[in-house]
Amino acid sequence: MWPEYERPLLELPAEPTKPLSIDREWWKAFDDPGLNALVDEALLHNWDLAKAAANVAEAKAAAAAARSLLVPRVDGVANASASQRQLTLGPKELDDVVSTGSIGAAVNWEIDLWDRIRQMNDAALARFAASEHARNATTLSISTLVADTWFQLRVFDAKLLITRAAAANLKSVSDLEFRRWKAQVGTELAYIQSLAEYKATEARVPVYEEAVSRTELALKLLVGRSPRAIGEPVPRASLQRRPGEDLPQGSMPTVPQTPREVDSILLLRRPDVASAELLLVAAHADVNSARAEFYPRLTLSLVAGFVASTSSAISGMPLFWEASAGLVGPIFDGGLVQSKVDSAEAQRQKALAHYQYTVSLAFREVYQSLVQLDTSDRQFKSIQDELTVRKRSIVLAEKSYDAGRTSKFEVLSETVKALNSALLLADARFNQLAARSQYYKALGGGF
């Protein structure tokens, strides 16, 4: 007798010619064993996921409680009593103590005439399903956060390796200029300039070492390491940077190819969107359940069992039973039921607004991730081209210095500029990797 739930009308973009498909274990697209192991560990031990699992268990118990209202309730009943009546007339036994005991079962059942209980059950089931989707959303957020933190750690490893190599190179240049100055074939100015650049570069090393340590600690907390294990390093392969390479290769994550499309159907299945819609379904059922309270409730009850007594009027253990039916409906309640309906309707409107906002947020994140994919790729290519030019500039500056046409400061200046470009290239690689993890997250991570 109540209106069924209908999904709100949404203005969605046209569907792609070929539906998109995301692997549930999307992080494996980066081809990084260290990342795979950390995500698996986080999905087993992360504390936020443990809380989400507890929320699912709580919602499941609430759904079971609502479902129990659809069936009769059977209770065991037993009682014992003793009584004595002090009378001067009548049978002698009236002056005796009479003991009575009974045992049986009581059945109570509210007939769901107006679907009030069924609507309550539907609401509880919808909230249970919503909690499962919320847990999936937490799983997606945790796996994405682990991936991004791992990418940041590997980029800091690369920047630390690049900076240490640059510091070692500048130290050798400074030592050479010191020997040239002492041999009176160089100048003190060239030595001081090379020493200053070496010291400035060396000062960056502790900064990146701290960044590596801080990122490791964040990663350990994400994967749910115990306090004893937090002090242990995160296992990972050492990076290697061969001469001429822009970035250290080997164990750096692979940049996967990703589609550049938006699939509305896929987005509506995103965990947070699905959870928001199910909360709207539950709120719709709550409104129906509240409206059903305007109608009377029919309750059936039956009590049956055996009774035993010391009274001579009752012999053996006779069977007793009692059946009744009750119909209760509101006549005047001071507006209590109507206030429940108004409150449920307000909750439904709030759930509707939350659902529409969540859908809009999902599409915004997808379009934003598409922009990040494009800009991060173009940024990496531009910085890579700049670094190539910087390397060529160093070669030309060294030749000019050897020919006596420029000072050593020109060579040092180009070397430092190349170092800065290499560090920027590492940041650009992180932007590429993070843009892809955010794209997988925006599409729902395969859920």
C-alpha cells in the first residue's frame, strides 16, 4: 500500500561506446611487488578497516533484529505460587496452604497489516548493505592512500640518491679546484664557489633523509604495524641510477596506461555512491513505516501449558490454554505520530541531498583526475626535455671552461640547475603515479 522507491532522476553524460572495466586489485597495474605486499598488509590490519568491519557487523545485527519482528515470538513461561485463605466456613482445605505450579509456552505475533514491520525490515537491510559499501569505500581509500604514500617514499628515495650523487660530484670538483688553487693554476674564487655549491647540495641530504623516515612511519601506520614493528624499516629494493639516466630505474613503479573516458554506470556503482543511495532507500522505508503507525495494530497471543496443584479440586497435570487478539490504534496522541512522519521525511530529504551531492562529487573527481592525468604527463615530458638541455649545457660549459673562455662558476651553475631539474623530474613522476591511483579511485576501484 506504500509507494516503492524510485531512483532520483540524474542528468548524466552519455555512455562510452565500450563500457569501462577496472580490476579490483588495480594497484597491481603499477607492477611493484613492494606496493602489492603493503596493500595486502593494510587490507588485513588497517585500523580504519577494522572499524568499518565492526560497523558492518552492527548493521547486520540490526537487520536480524528487524527481521525477527516478521515472525511470531515464542517464550517459555513457568510460575509457582502458594496461597492460604483463613475461613471459618467451607471445606477444610480452605484453611490449608495450596501450592500451584505451571509450565508452558506463550506465543505473541503482531500481524503486519499495513507493512509497517516489513518497511522497518527493508530499512534495516538497506542500511546493512550501505555499511558493506561503506566498508568497500574505506578499503578503496586505504589502498589508494597506501599507494600514494608508497609512491612518495620511492620518489624521496630517488631524490635522496640523486642529491647524494650530486654532492659527491661537487665534492670531487671542489677538491680538484682546491688542488689547482694550491698549485697556482687555479684561483681561490673558483675553489670557494665550488665549495659553496657542494655545501649547499650536501645540506639537502638530511632534509630528504628525514622525509624518507617520516614517509616510512606514515606507511607503517597505514598498514597497521604494531608498536614494536613501527621501528623496523619498510622493506624495498635499492634504487640504481646509471650514468646518463634521468631517474633511478629498477624498482620504481611503472606508469600504467589508463583510459580517458567517463562511464556513468560504473560511477553509480562506486562504493560511496552506492552507500548513499542505499541510505536513501532506508530513509524512504522509514517514511512508510512511520506513516503506517496511523493505522491500528493487530496482535495475536496464545498461552498454553500444564498446571499442577496440591488442591484436591485439581487432579493430575491438566492442560490449560488461553488465546486472545488485540487491536490498538491511535485516537489522540498530541501529534506524536505525525511528528515521527515529519522527522522521517526530513531524514529522507537529507539522504536525497547527500546522494545527489555524492554523485556530483564522484563525477567531479573523475573529471579532475582526467585533467591530472594529462597535465602530469605533459609536465613530466617538459621537465625531461629541460633536463636533456641542461645536460647538454653542462657539456658545453665544461668545454668553454677548458678553453679558458668562461669561469668555473658557469659550469657549477649549470650543474646545480641540472640537479634542480632532476629533482623536479622526480616530483613529476610522483604526480604521474598519483594521478593514476586517483583515477582508479575515482572510478570506484573495481567495486
